[in-house]
Amino acid sequence: MLKLQLVEYPERFIKLTALPITIGRDKGNSLAVDDPSISDFHAEVTESAGELFVSDLLSESGTFVNEQRVVAPSHLQPWDVIRV
């Protein structure tokens, strides 16, 4: 199960069950985030061979995993932190 959790409020989370998951400001995303620093279509989480990956969708401010900028699909591990 993929779980979205805010770092500031770890007791609050959302279960994400359907892949791929798109993240961005546009309401057409799986996860729409109303924040001007986030691009309309910012990032995407996908599955391949049972593994999860996050990709940046050419966003203006970038996508980061554990504070490392994503420049190609980045393999996700349990407890990784994605920042958009």
C-alpha cells in the first residue's frame, strides 16, 4: 500500500491505491494540490515489475526524493520522502 503522509502531521495520511498517481495543481490529477509553487502536472508515481518509481513531469521547481532532485525515474523505498 502506498500512503501519503505530511511530514508535519504523521498521524494524518491518505491511502493511494490506484496507479499511476499524478500530482499537481490541475484538478485532473489523482492528487490535486492547490499551491502556486506546484506545476499543473508536477510529478507521477508509477509501478514497474512490482517496484514504485517517481518521475518529474518537467515541473518548474522540480521533484525531490529525500532531498535529491529527480532527473530520471527514481526508485522509491519505504519511508522515502517526496517533495514537490
